[in-house]
Amino acid sequence: MNLKTTFFILFLANVCFAQNPVDVADLTLKVKASSSEEFFYGFAEGDQIIFSFSEVDGKELKEVEITEYPENSKFLGYETSKIDKKVINVIEKGVYKFKFKNTHILKGRICQIKIQRIPASEASKNFNTNIKWVTEQDTTWNTYTKDFVIGYDTLLVQKTKKVIDKEETVEEIIMDKSQRVHSQTNDNGNKTSVFFSLPDNSVTEFETKKVIAWAYWIGVGEESNKAWQQNRKTLSSGVSTAASMAFTPLGALAAGTLTNLILPTIGEDVSYGLVDETNKGYFMSGIEYRGFDFGKGVAGYKRFTDKQLCQGKFYIVLHNDNVMQGVDANVKVSALMERKTYKNVDYTEVQSTPRYEKRVVRDPIVKARKFPATFDYKKH
């Protein structure tokens, strides 16, 4: 056999070999309405891909595409119902994606798909067209400049702060007066009133004052005066000397040091009420009125701690129902003031200031990517 004959026989063998396609996939596929399906297969270098497609009922499929992964489109058919033995040459080994897209919003499509390959040589005849999904991590570096603390500078700073110098509770006598209340037959009338204002709460740079409680006493004639003196004796004998010196019986009542005051049991009485200015006018005019406290007797008292009633102007209204005899009512009002005084105090504050140095920092940025690969793919 001469050399020409040998080459001719090899040529015929290759031609015959090339005419024998290898099946990759033979599928019947339903592509649901408004959806798409994708398949991935691997091919060897020099392969020829033979692709056939048909829709069973002859309906058109919106899109049929063959792409060399990741984005190298090799074939794209629009609104097609049949593709017969489309040939695609594979230049180098890789993965190919077969995509089938149905845009009909109601109906699916039944598709018959056949994918074959004609190997370039006997060596690649048994190439594994299945693919595997590979996850690899890519690392990049973010380089930037950052300040680092390398030490501290310490500084002593002289400062001044305000502190409480003195805190005390004191009694302030607001009123202590005798008020004549005429009888019913007196031309001046048998109603009268007295008014008083509680001290305003105040805040200044070095002092704060506020009313925390107050009380009033109303007593008629000599009998009430005797009861008042008895209350003074009770206060001085029942509490500490310092407290008895600081407060009157009314102040002690406001402070809670005394819970009850002695009242006379005999003597002329008077009707009284604690009201605001509007209701004082109603009282004097004989109109029904309202108030914060009411009573009738030879003497009476009341303590107030409500913040809303510890500021403002008040009236004590008095009424004598005696036909012929006028009475003298002694009205006493005392308020308890919480007073704080402040002073400036010098002190030393230690301040630490950090010292910085700029340094170059490299931070890794790791990203994972997942992709299809042929079975003989090896990570690099």
C-alpha cells in the first residue's frame, strides 16, 4: 500500500467518523406561561453542535437562544415554532446555555428539543457534556489611609462649677391680722374679705426659692387667741428646740411637724371660705360661689401642698350671722419656702488628647461567584 492510499483511507475514516453525531439531550419540555427554562451543557474544542427544536402544536415560542457562557450569544430565534438541525461550531472547550422563553400570559408551550454534538476527533468522542456548578472566591484589596492612636497628651485644666452651698426650709408669715366682721344689722354689712398672695417661685444664678406648702388659721375673739397660745406651748414641748424656734404652730402644720391644732370649744363663730377673686365677687354679691375650703366655727385651719395651689392670689371671705354682735376674726397665713443657695467651686480637670499617626491599611474584599463548568474543570 503506497502513501497516497494510506492518507486516503485515513481521510475516509475521519469523514465517516465526523458523520456520526453523539446525542447530548433529547427532551420534551413544557415552558409555562410567562416563564423561561434554561439548560447547560459542556462541549469539547472543535465540536459541532446540532440543535433541533419544534413546538408540538405548531405554536410559536417567543425566544430560543444558544449562548456560549457567560454572554457570547451564538444563536437567537424570535417567535419560532421549529428549528431544524442548526449547526454551531465550538471554537474552544466551554459551557453552552440553551434558553427557551415563553411570554404568553395564559398558555404554556410543549417543546421537543434535541441537542447533538459531532466530535472533532476520536479522542473527544466520549467527552462528558454534563456540567457542574463551581463556587470560587475572588479576593481584592481595598487600600486606604487610617489614623491610629499612638499616645495621649495630658493637660490639667482649671474649671469652675456651681454647687449647693446651703439648702433649707423656712417659714414665711404671709398674714397675721384681725378683721372686723359686722353683725347683720350693721349698716356696713355682715360680709367682708381679706386677700393675700403667696411668694413667687424664683430662680436666679445663685438662689432658687419655691413654696412647697402653706396653711391658714381663722379664729374669733379671745377664745381663739387662748387656743393659739396653747398650740405654741404644744409645739415647744412636743418637738425639738430647733423646730420650735423655726416655726409657728401654723408653719409646723404646713411642714407636717404638727398634724392637728387645738381649737376652742366655746365663743362666737364665723363662716369662712378660701376662694379666688371671681368667687369673692360672687360671695359679696350674694351669688352662689365656689372655693378651695369652707368652714364655720370659733376657729379653723387648713394645710395645702398641691403645687397648683402653692402659687397665686387668694381671698378669705367671712360672714357673721349674729344679728346684733360683730366679731373680730384673726386671720393667719404662713408659707413654707424651700430655698437653695449656690456657690462656685474651683476644680482641676484632667484632659487627655489622643495623638494620631496615619498608616496605610489593606482590607481584603472577598466575593464568591458561582458558575457552570465542565467536569474536567480544575480550580486555579
